[in-house]
Amino acid sequence: MNRPHYNFNDPVFKTKRNWLLYAKEHMELYDLKENSDVIDYEGKSTVSSLKIPSVYHVIYKLNSIVGIDKEAQPIYGDRHVMELTIPTRYPLVPASIFMQTPTWHPNIQTEGRFK
């Protein structure tokens, strides 16, 4: 995958400021992936004719606990997917992050409405 490239002199970036932020986030995520052995991503939904992603699946490739079995023993997984959505009014409205694969962590709700 090649590094995303955007022409920031394109007049569309002057009229659609949030597209500029989307493009910068896309390049930052690419750089993070390139400098990590455990992080990858896929663009899932795009905005504009420029094909800038606004929804990503960020993939963590590492061994981690995803739950516990009936005997309270850990269950491990080695691929964890997080959905990152950058809203239209970003950065005035924060990005949202939801785990798409099972996770067992005290700061991540795994049941109910806010999974």
C-alpha cells in the first residue's frame, strides 16, 4: 500500500476544511502502520470525490486476552479490530471508537448498548 497523497493546494480543501482534517488523519494512520509491526488499517467508508476515508478498521495483530472460559481461564486472540469513525463535524465532534472483535479489558465495555 502506497502512502496516501493529497494535493492540499486543491481549492476543495479551502472550502471543505474537514476534508483537510480527514486527509491528514489518513496520512497519520498510514505512517503509524508503517512504523509498527502490530498495527494495520483498512478504509471502510469515504467522503468526497477525493476518496478520503472517514471510517477505518484499525487492526491490532498481537496476542491478548479476549475473554474467559467457564473455568475462569483466559481465552486468547491474535487479531483485534477497532472501528474508528471520524464524523462530519470533526474536530468539533469527537471521533468514535468501537471494538469490532471480542475484548477483555476493564476500560472496554463488552456487553450491552455501548459495547
